[in-house]
Amino acid sequence: MSTVRSSLSDENRDTTAKALQGALVDLIDLSLVGKQAHWNVYGKNFRSLHLQLDEIVLSARNAADLVAERAIAIGVSADGRAATVAESSSVPKIHDGTISDTEVVSLMIDAYTSVITNMRERIETTESADPVSQDLLIGITAELEKQSWMFQAELG
């Protein structure tokens, strides 16, 4: 049991906790998919994608940390264990082995679309439950949408 007291009602805390936990696992998985693609990408756009993927990994990890710390601040635990992420992430899976640059771009667009869709639902869910957490989710979603746009622009 947490020793942190939240100013939220139990109902609002639980609603917010669910939204934050969902965001946490999606962001962790997004960073893992990005790193897997980073290691295994090949093709004529290798260098630029390799660097871009490192940027998105860092961004997703930083966002995950903010989300986890917000959960703790409202008196709930954050669960970023590998089994939890594998079980509950909405991020599309990446296959093992090498992956072409064009396939990476499509994969990342699909991953961002999934995460952003869920983040927008979490934004709605937390609107009245916890506007502070909602604000955090809005900021993270804005960055996710920027990264998604950058991948989409690569398709020409």
C-alpha cells in the first residue's frame, strides 16, 4: 500500500491510475520496438532512420518516466515489468531479424497510430478525474503526434 496520499477521490484515483498504467506500458513497448528496429534496420535510409529511432526511443522512455512518476504521485504503483508490458501493450509486435527501412517506417506509423488512439482515449477519461494527469497525457500525445508525422512524411 502506498504511503502517498492523493487529493483525488478513490474513484478518480482509480480511473486515473488505469489511464496512466495503460500509457506506461504503451510507452515502454514503443521504446522497445523502436530500439529493436534501430538495431536491425537496413536499406538506403539506414543512417537517418537509425538516428531517428534513437530519438524516439529516448522520447518514449522520458515520457514513460513522467507517467510512472505521476502514478506514484497520486498514490498508486507503476508496473513496467516485462511481463506486464508484453501482456497489456497495444503496440503492434515487431518481428525478429533484419527489417527494411521502408518496413520500419510503416511499422512505426502503425505503432504511433495505436498508441495515439489510446492516449486520446486516456485524455478523455482523465478530463474530470484528474486534469493534472490529463495535462501530462496531452503533452506526451502532442510529442507522439509530432513523431508520427515525421515518419509519415518519409513515405513521400
